[in-house]
Amino acid sequence: MLKPVTVVDAPSNLGLRPPAPGREPGVRRLASTLRGRGIVGRLGAEDGGGVVPPPYSAAWDGETVRNGAAVAGYSIELADRVGSVAEDGRFPLVLGGDCSVLIGNMLALRRVGRYGLVFVDGHLDFRHPGNSPTVGAAAGEDLALVTGRGQEDLVDIEGRRPLVRDRDVVALGEREGDPQTADVLETGIAVWDLATVRSVGPAEAAAVAVEKLEKNGVDGFWIHLDADVLDDAVMPAVDSRQPGGLEYAELIEVLRVLLRSEIAVGMDVTIFDPDLDPTGEISEALASALEKAFEEDA
């Protein structure tokens, strides 16, 4: 049985590069757009309000992570809100924002115990100083950051590095195949790419992920959903497009299994950019998929 859901907005775009000179990444409108589609009511959820991010800056010194100090501060504020929701026995559904909101979500859990992460993303987001000469955007390195790799003020917030242990992470659905981040395979992080997920079946892949985390003895796990895990044909409204991806039906299968685990404690939705969805068709499809994934009687 699903826990009661509380929707929390985290409309941060601090972790992304500007899409063009003088423009902010449009992911800041993800939360308000899904709310406009009635997502709170469609999920029968409680409204948990939002955590307002500091102003976005396109400035970058070429060395440190863009908006790094702002991301660190925002992560603490988001962790406070998410932690409060979880302490009340509810399931926080965090509407991002870019993928850097994962830091605050995992910080909230790290404060109270040992938690795992199921990382449902078309990319591994595992760039870090050990494998990349340039790491400028937190959203492109969020998995590295939460596992303790990267800029010190982002990986050791409150002295809690790492926010999640390598062996407590399962990454599902990546299809980038970036040789630069191939060192992830030398860690304890379990990586099941798109082909693997499809070969065993989306629901079965999710079930095996849950079983692995249960055997590891974690107190629970967080679900990170980046919209770019979806097929580019149905989800082109993302910042880093690539061919292929999961169909909506496959994603729903994955989420239904994860959400029904007794140790699932929360989830975030990231990277969908409403600026790239002029008709609203994509936002409606995403809202509908979330509704189906959360349906009690489906």
C-alpha cells in the first residue's frame, strides 16, 4: 500500500548551463506546470508547498561548479522540508527543477540513517574531477556528488559525505554510453543500461533493484526520475537530448514496482522543460504517466 503523498516544489535550475546567452533553463517551471495539470489532486496528494531557490546566475569561472554555493545552500533548505514531510510518515514527491535537487533529497535521508537510491535516468551524471577535465554543472554530476565525488562544499554538506554509499545505488535506463564516465563500473554502483532493463523486463529490473537494496539492509530508498530516461520521441523537452529511451508504458512499469516497495520513502521528478513544450502535450503525458504509476488499483 502506498504511503500518503505530499507534493513539494523544488523549482531550481541552478545546476544547469544556460541554454542560450541571456536565457535561464526552463526547468524552473516544471513544478508549476505539473501543478497546472492538476497533479496534486490527481494523486490525491497533500500540498507541501515549495522551497524557493536563490537567483540563477549564468556566470562561471571555468573551474568551480556553476552556482555551487547556491546549490549547497539550497540543498540544506530542501533537505529541511523533505525531512519534515518524511518524519510525518508521508511520501515526499519533489517536483524539480534540475537534477541537482537530488542532493537535498539525499541529505534529508542521510541525516537520519542509511538510505539507498534508485537512479532512473537516461544519463549516469557521473562526471567528477577524477574523470573529467571540466565539471561545470551540478546537474551533470549529481550521482557523483551524492556518492562523495566532486567539489568539497557540495559533497561534504554538514560533514555527511557520502550521502549514499556506492553499493546502495542502482542506476536504471541509462543509454548515453559515455566513455568518460566508464569508471562508474569500477565502483559498487549497479548500472543496468536501457538494453539490460529491456532484456529482463522493466518491472523485473525494478524488482531486482528493490531486492538488492533490501539485502543491503538500507533503511529505505529514494527514487530519482529524470525525464530524459524517456524516449526522445515522446520526451524531447529536456536539456540533453539523445535518441531512444523508455516508452511511457515501460517507465510506468518501473515506477509501479518501486513505489509499492515498503522501503520506498520518496521520489523526485526532474529535467522536463516546459519552455520546450509549447502545446502542453508533453506535460500532460508526463502528468498522466505519474498518475498511472501512483494509482492504487491499477
